[in-house]
Amino acid sequence: MRAVSDRVRQKRGFGGVDVAELLLRTTIGATMVAHGVKHARSLDGTTRWFESIGFCDPKFQAVTSAGVEILSGSALIAGTMTPVAAAAVIGTMGVAIRTVHAPNGFFITAEGYEYAAGLAAGCVALVSLPAGMLGLDRHLRLGRFRGGKAALATLIVGAASAASHTSVFWNSPRRTPRDAQPPTPDLDTVEPGERAG
């Protein structure tokens, strides 16, 4: 059935589903790359932030988080290995929600989890869509790893990776008043003097 659907779409050309898939993956991908580059350019500040919220080996956390964000975002922009990249984003957002945002409620203005949850939900939606005509997955014959079951598997893998990462590397620090908490890298973290270059 999926093969028939793909043949029909190829005959019709670039359509609405392709537009939706392109917008989702490039928007989420560009967002992740931007944050990854920001964290990579200010590794000292990002390292101190990871330490302040209770992560062990904070330098490792800073380097790997920047790398995962840049690589997963780049893959989404290119439209290749989309379920793997989406699972990486979901895992990253899951860690952020668990360690920083969940205690603050929903709204991002109070450092809540709406932003992180929105990116994760967008990744699930992206994998549920067919591979778009302007993505590499279609041309590398990786489009069969898309759809409802693939989206569910991506969500499970991403959530499991977040749970395992926090259980191994994170110790919840004593809560401080919200206005005394260190700002997160995703919400204007690094002081001007801490920026590299």
C-alpha cells in the first residue's frame, strides 16, 4: 500500500505533504543546529551550567549535547536518517524537560516545558509523514522507515534514551527559587564575558 501511495505522489509531483514535511524538518533542524553552535561556541559557560543543575562530568555533557544538537539538526535539514535524528532530538528535549523545565510548569516564560515538548511533538509528527521529495531519505530509499509505527518507535527510543541518560548522569540538586536558578543555554544562558571569541 505504501509503495502504491509513493508512486501516486511521484506522479502528482511536489504536494502539500511534501511542504509540511519540509517545513517541519527544516524548522526543527535549524533550531537544533543554532542551539548546538551556541553551546559549542561557549563550552565553558555551558559546562558550568550543566554542573549547576546536577550533571556529573559536565564538560562531557556540554560537548556531547552540542554535538548531538548539531548532528541531529543537520540530518533533519538534509532529510536523511530522519527517525534516528528525530529520536535524538526527542531524547535531548526529554532530558531538558526532566532536569530543568518540568518543575516550572508549562509556559516558557516561567522556564516551563512548552518549547521542549513542542519540538519533541514536532519530531513525532515528522516521522509519521512520508519522506518528502526534497529530502535525502526519499532518494536513498529510506522512506520505508516512516509512518505511524515508525513515529511510535521513534518516541519510545527518544524517551528511553532521555530516561537512561538522566538516571546515569544526573543528580537532582536542591531546588532554589525560580528567579535564583541558573538560566538555561536554550534561554539566553551565557554571560557576555563567557562567550568564546
